[in-house]
Amino acid sequence: MTATTKFSLIALFAVLCMANAQGFQEANKQLAGQLDAQKAGLQIGSACPQQLSGEGQVLCAGNSLARCNGGQVSGPLQQCAGGLNCQVLPLVNSPGVSVTCTSDADKIARIGNGAVGGGNNGGGAGKKAAGGQAKGKKQQGKKGKGRGKKQQGKGKKGKGKGRGKGKGKKNNQNNNPGQGAGNGAAKKNAGGANGAGKNAGGNAGGFQQANKQLARQLDTQKAGLAEGSACPQQFNQEGAVLCAGNQLARCAGGQVAGPLQACAGGLNCQVLPLVNSPGVSVTCSSDADKNARING
């Protein structure tokens, strides 16, 4: 086998892997969006969602952490600390979802248009509006002859010359005098938004790297935590959810408190970096997913 053939096979394998990853990542986002919509109706005694019905599986009942026992949501419900809510997030490196305490903004950043209120309806409206703009352009594209061209030239550049001989006023008449000003304002606003986006991107790159470093540090510390251990500084809030070894625990009175909750389905308690704001979240996930988020 030649070096060129080997390289081609490696490249093909990489493309196939990427395609598979993109496939389950989109499916994960859709599933997370679906479960995010269902969580508001869950309470103690409700039937567990099919995807989170494993014995001992951690799930969201409203904005609180709960578990699935015997096919039903069971307590005690655990409130998230620090203004965070229980969220269902898509895994990055394997099919499935994870359950954790994090912000609504972080959830929307991870789920995208799959999040409730994150843009499904808005995206449709946006496409509809975009279609309307396209139709508007098509209608504007119908040019009259003669004097109509002259008016159109002034509208675009202010320098148009009318040399036509026909009577085209009717087709080129501006039925919406404010349209030109509106388009100009829209362009100006879009420019401002793009500028802000660039600045936000730079800031995000800074705290995202810091989040990964913090997650790695806390991931190392969790192995030494047990009931009665002092809570790590970052989780030293009353009721904060944290990892004690590979199990979920809470911080109470500055100490790790039980009962410790094992993750279901071969998952472990993980400390993961937030995407859209400074900080970390605690969830049940796979080691592969953790490594993809922390080291990616």
C-alpha cells in the first residue's frame, strides 16, 4: 500500500467519523430540547421519561434534581444553588444527554434551536421573514421603463440617469417611502451587532479556557472527597451540587453531605466547563464526554 493510499484512507476515515459525530450531536440536541420541554410537568410520582427511566437515573423535575426509582420520579428533590436550574444537556462525544445544574443561557448555548424558547419558533419566523425579504427584492426587481429607471437610479446611488422612452412610473413607484431609511438603519444595527459579537467572542475565548482549567482542577480533587470533607471553595455554597468521587453530593454547612447518589447507566459524576458564561457545572456523564469538553 502506497503512502498516498494510506493518507487517502486516513482522510476518508476522519471524514466518516466527523459525519457520524455530527449526526448524533444533532440528535442529542433534539433529544435534550424534547426532555427540556417535558421537565416542567414532572414531579414526585410522575412517570420517568423513557430516555431517563434507568433505575437511579438522575433527571430534572421542574428545575430541581431528582432520581428515577421503579419507573417513577422520586425525591428528595434537590434545588440547584447559585441561581442555577436543573438542565438536560446534549453529550458532545457520544449519543445521549446529561443532567446537571447550570444556567438557562448555558443550556441554550448547548442546545441551540432545540431549547425551549431558544429559537424553534423564532427560527421559523426568521425564515419566513427572510422569505418575505426575498419576495420584496423580487418585486423591487421589476423595472419600469424610462422615468421609472431615473427614480430607481436616484434611490440606489443618487446618480441615476433616465434615458428610457417608455412610461414606467407605475411599476417603479415607491409605495413604501420609509423603506430606504429602514434598510439603512437595519444595516447600521447589523454592523453594531457584528462588532459586539466579535468582542463577545474574544471574551468568551478567555473564560472558556479558564472554565476548562477549573474543571480539570476540580476533576482531580473529587477523588479525595467524601461525606464530611470540606467543600471545594468553588462549591462552598449551601445546597451546591458537587462530586464526591464519582457520586453526586451536596454542600451543607461547608461540608460534603449525603446521601451520595450514584449515576446510572455506567456514567460518573463529572465537573464540566460552562460554554456561555464563567464557571463549571456538575452532572452525570461519561468519561469520554468529560475529556472531550475539558481537553477539546
